[in-house]
Amino acid sequence: MTYCFYAGICLCLIIFQTTIIPYISIFASCYDLLSMFIIYLALYRPARESIPVILFFGLVMDNISGGPFCFYIMSYFWLFLWIKAAIKLLYINNRFFLLFIVASGVLMENLILFGVAVILETDSQFSEAFSIRTVSVQVLWAILTGPFFLMFFSKMHNGWNKFKGLIAGDNGQ
């Protein structure tokens, strides 16, 4: 049942990101919203439960993005592994740590994108100012909105667990 919850959240994020965000000019440089869900999974859910979700929705994003194949699978997987390693070394309940994780996650995904683009197209020229500006705006958006997404996912997951308990007939006893 948890995978149904994950599928619903991820599909809503994908639909919102591909159909609504491109038409709102203030969100023109918005980061990948699904990366916030990957960060949530890495911070609060076990790996055995998260990795199938990451691989499946990485594949979905690869298929609908039109970008290099396996970019999203690779970036989501490395993002997940990096956060899992970081939480073993750092104190997770610190709010500054969450801001750092969110910002570095968006930065990491952009670095992977640029690395893949450079590898695939050796003669391409990246405008440094545009790239740095775009990544900076995305990191700023992530710092401002990322913690709210993480709280939203946590509240939704708690609500889902309560709903599952009601369906199963568990009255919290």
C-alpha cells in the first residue's frame, strides 16, 4: 500500500511539473520537484523501500523528459546514496542541515546534468553566466521551498498511514 502512496505523490509531482509550472513565469527556473521526494525518501524512509521507487520514477522521468537516457535514474540514485551517507555522518534534526541537503541535492542534480551534456556533446558551449544564474536560482528556490515540500510529504505519509490503519480496522490499539 505504501507504494501506491509513492506512486500517487510522484505522479502528482510529475503532472504539476510538466503541465503547470512551465506556464507560470515566476517558476521558469524551478528545480526538479521529484528530487525533493527523493530527498524525503533518503532522509526518512528505509533504503529497501525507497530504491524501487527511485528506479521506477527515474525511468518514468527519463522516458518523458527527452533528455539523455538514464540521466534521471542515475541522478536520483546518486542523490539518494549521497544523502544516506551524509545522514550517517551528520545530525539530521538540525534545520540548517536540511537546508544544506536540499540545496546540495539540487546542485548535485545540475552538476550531473552538465557532466552528461559535456560527455555527450564535446563541442557544445555552455554559457557560464546563464548556467550559473540558472543553477543559483534553482538552489535559491530549493532553499525557500524544499523544507515545506519535505514537511508536506511527511504529513501526507502520516495521513496515509492513518488511512491504512482505518481501512485495516486498526483503531490505534
